[in-house]
Amino acid sequence: MRAAVIEAPGKVTVATVADPTPGPREVVVDVAACGLCGTDLHILQGEFAPTLPIVPGHEFAGEVVGVGSGVTEVAVGDRVAVDPSLHCHECRYCRIGRGNLCDNWNAIGVSVPGGAAEFAVAPVANCVKLPEQVEVADAALIEPLSCAVRGYDVLNGNLGAEVLIYGSGTMGLMMLELAKRTGATSVDMLDVNSERLSTATTLGCTRSAASADELDQPRGWDVVIDATGNQAAIQDGLGRVAKAGTFLQFGVSDYATRATIEPYKIYNQEITITGSMAVLHSYERAAGLFASGVLDPKIFISHRLPLEEYPAALDQFKAGVGRKIVVVP
């Protein structure tokens, strides 16, 4: 089969690799679409993936074309979206229900071959069947949506909050859509990419700007979310949190990224700084939200490119062109 392969830091190709074979409790998925994510860029630069080469792609959906001997939950022909999370279920964090912090954390498309290929293997336990009204080629959006759902789990649904989101890429826009549905009084969006920012306006953000200074809100915001991973945005955002407010680090930064905090201000104003790591008990809920129409795939997916163009798709994503880019095997 054909698959994208990150062979070494900075080197990605599309090559012929061996067809996958399912284990007893695994299925083979004929991939309909696979989304690109900032995590893929980190893997390309040698971060996150424990070893290279690796077939990337942790956001994917498709049709089951093969099942292992112990699989009864799905059948050949079922359309599924795949939760990429692989937890050991044995370490302390798994035992206390925090599998996303697993000491032995792995993921499809990060540490084992993923969905940037014609076919992918997944544990049956990670497969969620799609209802008829969901286009399987759109369902690659479910995985990033499940990360956004986890983010709002961390925020504990702060009703009546004034929210500021840095970054109007896919993840920032998803956080916008969830903020609108979790009782936010206002949701302001920041981005230096005017095209992406216009999408935030289309989706109904309260205000949009290139800088928080343009919004003239000296008291700050109750909830500040960084969806960029960018050092300058993070540093600015930490200074925009209102008294008793919360800063959520949602975007994925490079390992070397650093920001400065003011301990006295955190103490004196009772500010919370927290993070949200990937997916935790949120994939099925995200699938349900997606099926209910919480996202419009026509707005969120800006480009559908053939698998053979995976290297160029990564370059386009890195350049900030478009919104969600998916490759289609």
C-alpha cells in the first residue's frame, strides 16, 4: 500500500509499505481521509515520536475492511472514526482514570503507524461507528474535536465567562464553537492571519483582532485560551487573564518554548494556569457532537489533497495556508 513516511527529522516521503495485518482484537480501516495537525509538524522536526521512521496521521476515519479473530463489535463495511490514543491501563495514571497522562502513552500515527496511508490498523476498542448522516470523509474532524472537548472539560464550563482565544486555526475555531455552546457571554478571537480570522467572524465570534490591545479590555478576560503554541502569544495571554480567571494552555508548543509567570499576581488575583493534553473520555462525546452538527465541515476543511501530495500538504499547513487540510488516499 501507499503511505506517507516521516523517515528522519525534516524528511517525509510517500512510499510503498507492507499492507497491515490485524491482531485478534484489531481492525483494518480503509482510510477515507486523514487530517494534518500541528503534532505532525512536531514529529517531522524530531519531537513526540519515540522512533523514526513512522507513518503519521492520528486524525482519520474510514471503512472497516478487515477484522481480527476476536472482533465482534464491528464488521466489514462499517464506517468508523478512530480514537488514536493507546494507553497501558496499568500505570498509576491509567488506574486513576487519567489515561491521557499514561506513563507509557502511545498513539496511532505518533508511535505506531497511522492513517496517512491507504489502510491503517486500530484496536476495535478505539473505533466509533458513524451514523448514516455523517460523511466518512468529514469524520477526520472528530479527533481534533475530541481534544477541544477535553479542553472544555478542564475549564469546567464557566457559565457567563468572557473568553479570549489566541489562534483561529482549526483548534481555535473548534474552541470558539464549543465556547458558544457552553454559556460564554462573549468569545473574542486573535490571529495575525487575516484569512483565518475572517473565518472566526463567519462562525460568530464576538470580536476579532490581530492584537488584544485593539479590543480595549484592560480588566482582562475570565478565560484565556492559547490555541497557537506560540511563545509570544502565550506570554501575552498570561497577562490578559482577569482576576479569578483561568489560562488554558491548549496549543502544542515546541519543547524549547518558555514563558514567564508572575507568582505574586497568580497568588493575589487567584489566577489558575492549566493545560489540556489530547483526548480523555471525550472521543465518543465528540463523535456525538459532530453527528449533531456542531461543526460545519465545509467551513472547517479548506483543502482535500491526494495522499501523494502529503509532503506538500505539510508545507502548506506549516505556512498557515487554509484551515484543516486532509489527505485522501
